[in-house]
Amino acid sequence: MSSTLVSILIVAGVILVPLVLIALFVIFQYNGLVRGRNGYRNAFAQIDVQLKRRHDLIPNLVETAKGYMKHERETLEAVIAARQGAESARTNAAANPGDPAAMKQLAQAEGGLGGTLGRLFALSEAYPDLKANQNMMQLSEELTSTENRISFARQAFNDAVLKYNNMRETFPTNIIAGMFNFVVAESFEITNEAEREAVKVKF
């Protein structure tokens, strides 16, 4: 092997080895960001299932209450309107989990729904026959169980979002995140936790 060829190979090695290392680094960081993004999207899918279940229970709850609370039409209509708003927000958030605007809209809608449900349950205290209704008791129990599942799923989602955001913002991964447009993800925080807690009423 001639000295010229050896020199060419050395120069090529000096140039190629760093390029290969840089390429491997970029691939590793990129794949980590993809895994993080997929992680919080999968975690939101678990929330989505429980929110849909919650929203599906509400029309039956209102229909049951309607037979006893004829003078509380405004409250019942407010619950249905809030449910429709929350369902619309859920659909938007499911299309792009972590999107700041969609997640804030969902949090606000769910907080509003929790507030109207809380008022419904507070008013139902004045209707003993409704409280004793077997269907109402079952729906209330299912709703409470769903609320608990939402709470656990929400915590898992927020943990996944935090992990992704930390990865995205730390050096040197933030460089790769900027290059490939990995945007910040928004956690799912209920706007009024006190109102949400009011839903958990036992009949």
C-alpha cells in the first residue's frame, strides 16, 4: 500500500469518524425524543378512555335526575351543556395530546363540568327519593370510580409530559429538539380541583 493511499485513508478516517459519531448522537437523541413524545401520547390515550366513559355516564345521570328534579331544569341543562363542551374539548385534545391550547381548553372544560355536576349533586340532597333511586346510586358509584381512574391516568400523563419536556429542554438534546421541531407539551391540570372533588358523592 503506497504512502499516498495511507495518507488518504488517514484523512478520510479523520473526517468520517467524527461525522459518524455526530450522526449516531443525533439519531440517539432524536429517537429518545420520539419515545418521550409517544410516551405522553400513549398516557393521554388512557385519560381519553376514562373521560369518554365519564361523559357517556352523564346523560343517563341527568335523565334519572330529571324525573325527580322537575324544578331544577336550569341546572340539568347546564350539566348537559358542560358535558357537550367537555366532549368537544376531549376530541380536540385527543387529536393532538400535549398541545398547549387543546390541553388548556380541556382542563377548563373539565373543571366547568365538575362544577355543574357538583351543583347537581348538592341540589339532589333535597330529593330523598332521588338519593334512594337504585339507578342513581349505581350511576353515582360508576362516576366516582371513573373519577378515580381519571385522576391516576392524569398523574401518569403529567409524569410522561414532565419527562419529555425535561429531555427536550436539557443540553444537548434541546439542539436536536429545535432542529426537528419537537415542541413543548402541556400537562393536564384541572382548573378547579375543589369543584372536581365535589363530584365524588355517595348516594
